Amino acid sequence: MSTTDQLFSIDGKVALVTGGSRGIGYMIAKGYVQNGVRVYITSRTTKECERAAETLSEHGSCIAIPSDIATEGGRNVIFNTLNEREKSLDVLVNNAGITIAAGPEEGGFDAFPESSFNQVMAVNVTAPFLLTQKLIALLENSASPSEPARVINIGSVYGQMVTEFPNAAVYGPSKAAIHFMTKEMGKYLGKRHILVNAIAPGLFESQLTQTPDGQHDIELENYIAGKTPVGRTGQPDDMIGLAIFLASPASNFINGEIIKLDGGYSL
């Protein structure tokens, strides 16, 4: 019988967290680093990526891979870096995501441009699929029935419910696609000892929830907290706890699931 420490241990694993320089990705990367994982993080902004990796390295091992996962060249940078430095990859967290507003001030649904639609889908849907595909061999290299590799996709409660927020007109469908992709991947990759699950967060502070001038959106946070049964929004430890669980032996029999992490907001 495994002890509790063994069940939830992720010490010694190797993980890649896309969009790991801030927001939810940074939360997950920090939680992994603090618990003995060698973590690689990506970001389109070189300085931001390197600065985050330097800060996270104060707690353990974190390596920056500045790259744009929405481009083939960016994905090749990630692939080549990992293959040069690692024999295998234990955990892939497909976190990087964007949203583009479609509110009245931008002309709403009627005026939402095709280029913006394609941009959201490229980052939120196409990139996770193609990056996972590219890293299959690394994920398989050390995977076994007793020690499966993990793919953790970051979806959203807005991939499961319609919201009053206008920017979800495209963001929500992109996250719904990630949720169903998780199920498809889980069916296909589970046979190869790679478990695929998704986290569907409610509101956590990130760049996606900031005001246009880059400030913490207190009004939005209070609004969401007021509609959430537990009376608050998500905190870093909430995300870290679930991300550790999904990377640990405690979740060895969970595959193809979308787990809401929203304090009951979607109820």
C-alpha cells in the first residue's frame, strides 16, 4: 500500500508548462518546481520567460524556452530544446491561451474579424494539438502502466457554459474544443500509457482577467466571487493542488476527464 507521500509525489519528474511565465501557468510551474520537478516554461516574450524562470529557479530547477507555440518554428524550438536536454518528458501542461474581446466597443459578434478568430484558435486549439503530437515520443520514453506520462490541458468553465462576457464568444468555443480534444486524446494515448486530462478553471487572476491598462480587475473579481457558492475566486494553491494531483500516482486511473476548478461558479 502506498503512503500518502508516495501517492502525491512528483519529485524527480520533468515537465513542460506552456505559457508558464505568468498567470495559471506560473502557478503550476511554481508548484511543480517547489515539489522537485525540473520544469521548462515557454513564453513568446524572451525577457518575461527568462525572468520568470530565474525567479522560479530560486525554489528548484526551471528552464526558459522563449518561443511562440502558435508557430511551427516555435514548436520546433521547444522540441529541439527538450530533445537536447532530456531523454523523456513526464508531464506536458498545455496552458498557453489568449482571448480577444468581441464586446460592443469592438463592434460585437457582427464585426469580429476572421483574423482574430483564427488567432484565438491557433493558440488555444491548434497549438496544443500539434505540440502534444510533436512530443509524443518524449512522453512515451519513460511511460509505463505503473508510471504513466501526463498531458494536462487547461480549458475553462466557459468551455462548458455560456457566459455574459462578450470575449467568450470565441474563447468559450476554443476551450470547448480543448475539452473534447482531451477526451479524444485520452482514448488514443491512454493505450500508450499517457493519461490526458483537462482542468476547467473559473476565475483565477491572470493577464486574461486584467483591465485594459494591465491592472488587477477588482470589480470583475468581486462580481464573480458574488456568484460563486464558496464566495471567492481561485487562488494559486487551488490550482497547484489539482495540477500536482493530476501529475502524481494518485491520479493513475483518471483519463479523459475535464475537472472543473471554480468553487461552484458554474452551478
